[in-house]
Amino acid sequence: MMMRRSAIFDLDGTLTDSKPGILGCLTQTLDALGIAWTGPLDWFIGPPADQSLRRLMPDADESRRAALLHDYRLCYDATGWAENSVYPGVHAVLESLKTAGWQLFVCTSKREDFAARILDKFDLRRYFLAVYGDTPGSLHHSKTALLHRLLEEQSLNPAATCMIGDRNFDIDAARANGVTSIAVIYGYGTSEELASARPDYTCHAVEDLLPIFAALAQPIPNTKETTP
């Protein structure tokens, strides 16, 4: 018996272009609170928001960051989450993988309730067996820990699993868990960031994913052994 292949997708910058809603709410909140900022903010997209705020406001105290995070999430909950779109070709890729027998999952640092809402709105939820996102009860708020929990709870063999994402956090999490990594350049991570993360595969467009999956679709023996 051969083990089924599994593909785990990041959400922001991998399945959907969420930049308008995230950065729209962020800049609105920064302006409303009178917080000065300079330069591009694409790097804000990907990690949990509280981690990104520590980078954005390194000298602020926790109460100041908490106030910004609260107002940002109010905006995102009201309008920002829907200011989003599915990358062209994503539905076709997911349909092809599901038809070919792949098990599909989402693993995102976005709050789990927001992730579920977005997947439902854009008719993506039907492709995935489970969705894992950040929750208030998360112990570490890291992609590595979240991916580890997904692998354990879903009884996935890392040797038969790949992680697809657009930031170095996705690639680092895959490596830490013994999972094949696929970096997508069309998202929010820079080419330099992703090259430094040393992914197993790199693609520049959504349609480039299918040849990679075809190369990975070799039968895996259904044993209890996993990659060390």
C-alpha cells in the first residue's frame, strides 16, 4: 500500500492576495493613532500581527502595541478581511491536486477565524481537509509549532508532505519539521528572503506549481518511518 501525498498551503500571499485589506487597515490605524512610519510594509504580511508590530514599533511599550493591534483587528474584522482576491489559477491547481488524490491543508499565521471566513467567501474551503491558524490559546504563535501540530494531529508522514508558502517563515517551518518546501515568488516575500531560506523548490507563478507537484508525485511506501 502506498501513502497519499499531502500538500499544506499558506494563505496570505500563496492562495490569496490579501495586501489591500491588511495594509489598508494597518496604515489607517497608524494614521489614526498618530504613529509615524516610513517605507514599504509588505513584510507585515505573513507573521502573526503582534510579532510584526514589535518590528514596526520596537521602542513602544506593550500597551501601545496592544492598542494598535486592537484597532487594527477591528478594522480588519469589519472590512479588511474581504478586501482580498484569489490568485488566478489557484482554483485550477487545487482542483487538479484534489482529483489526483492529494490531501490538502491550510497552515497560516493568520487568526484561524479570519482564515476560515476568507476560505468560505472565495469558495476555497471545499478543497481542504483541515485549516490550522493562529489562536489566542497558541503556546508559541510560530509557523513551525503550528505545522508540527498539524502533522501530528493529521498523522501525516513528513516524507510525503510539502509546504507551500511565500515567506521565509514557511520554508523554515518546513525544514524544521522534515517537510519538502516550495517557495512562491509571486507573494510578499522578496526573492532575496526566499533564496536565503533555501527552499527545495521555487516557482514564480501559480501555474508553475503543477509541474513541481508532478515531480513530487512518486509513490511513497506506507511505512511508519519518517524523515529524521
